[in-house]
Amino acid sequence: MSSVLYDAQGPRAKQRNILYTVLFVLCAAAVVWWVYDGLAEKHQLDWIKWKPFFTSSQPWETYIWPGLQSTLKAAFFALIIALPLGALFGVGRLSDHRWVRVPAGVVVEFFRAIPVLILMIVANAVYSEYTNINTDDRPLYAVVTGLVLYNASVLAEIVRAGIHTLPKGQGEAAKALGMRKGQTMVFVLLPQAVTAMLPAIVSQLVVIVKDTALGGAVMTFPELLASVRPMAANYGANTIACFTVIALIYLLVNFALTSFASWLERRLRRTKKGKGTTPGGAPETVGTPSLVVDDGRAV
């Protein structure tokens, strides 16, 4: 059975694929055994190094939970500030007015080209020199500022790309209803583009959560990854165990965010379909008019 993308495999190709699969599994098993043997030889798999995480709440209450709180706090503030800024600059780049479009493009391209770590360091220096922010709170402000400046520029491109993916007939239909361009953008294009942009927005949120670790590495921001060093020093140099636990926490947090985004996207699609048609399948005409496009014509 052939496909448009590839031809059906013959007997020799199937045998080669089976051979390659067996070789890959053997190589993977050898790598896993090599890692396991090395850790065991260095006594990194001894129960005494993993015991504190399973028999005591002290490492969780003293190191892990405060670090996770700081990580989530920085990511939350960065997201709620970066999202509206990104939407504003994304829409600004689509403006018909050159005096709006050009400055928005310059700001987006400038901050998108600078590494987020540099933005954090510069923000920390600015806050230290020109503000009276408490020394303990300054790393949080610097981390959030760096994340906002970088991710707002990235989200602006996501918004612009999401709006560009919509059919041109949506804007034409809104224009035919007498809506101005600002109304079309706010009430027609942006709501429809949200569903298409959700996966990219959540991917950027995952990046925000992980990038908070840069603040801990450079500016003593007490985030989740920064808790590894004092925790490992307090529990007998169990660095591998600490890194493994922290990595699993990052994995769970990001998986929860991705799962929530998938659920929200499915819900929005169902809501959109439910509001777009009547139970009989005809376009909705009662109440607020829906935009139904047929070959580019507004109906």
C-alpha cells in the first residue's frame, strides 16, 4: 500500500528497519547501563542520598517549596505583563499608520534580538542605580523586567502571525457590516486568532518558567533551580538526587501548563463551533451577527 508521501516498503526495507530498531534499542540500553554504572560507582544512587526527599518534609519546606513559589511568582508577573504588551505591539505592527507601525517594529526587533540574561543584568543595574527598591526584592524586579521585555516582543510576533493566519474574508465581512478597523481587530480578528495562538503562547509560558533560572544563576534570585546548591550541601553532597528532583518538578509544572492549554484550546474550539451555527446547522442570525464567509464574500 503506497502513499502520496512515500512508497510501500518492500521485504528488504522492512528487514533493514527491524535491524535498525534492534541496534538502536541495544545502543540505548548500553548508554543507560553506562550512566547507571557510573552513578553507582560514585555512590550517587545510594539510598542515603535520596532518603531526605522521601522520609522528611524538611527539604521540601525549606528549599524546594520556597524556590517553586519564587519561580511561579516571577513567571506569573512576567506573563500577565508581557501578554497585553505583546498584543499591543503585535497589533501595532499591523497598523496602517507608519508612525505606529515603525516604532512598534523597532521595539519588537530590538528586544527580541537581545538575550534575556543581558536584559536581566541591565535591569538589575538600573534598579540598583536609579531606584530605592529593597535589595532583597531587586532580583525579582530584574528577572520580571528581563522576561517581560524579551517575551513581550516574542508574543508580539505570535499575535501578528496568528492574525495573518485568518482568512482575509473575515476582515472583509466585518468591513461590510460597517465596522471600523479598530473594531474589526478587537471584536473579530483577535478573538478568532486566540485559538490558533494558544499553543505558541503556552510554549512561550514554558520558556518563561525555565528562564527564571537565569536569575538564580546570576543575581541570587531564590528560584527553584537555585535551591539545589544549599540543599545538596546540607544533605551530604547529593547533587544528582537534587537535580533529578528539581528536573521532575519542572517537568510536572510544564506538563500541567501544556495539558491545560490543550484543554482550553479544545473548549474554545467547541464554544466557537457551538456559537457559529444553530442546532439545525444554519448560520446564526439572531442577536449579535456572526461572520460567515463563503469564498471570500460576507454573508
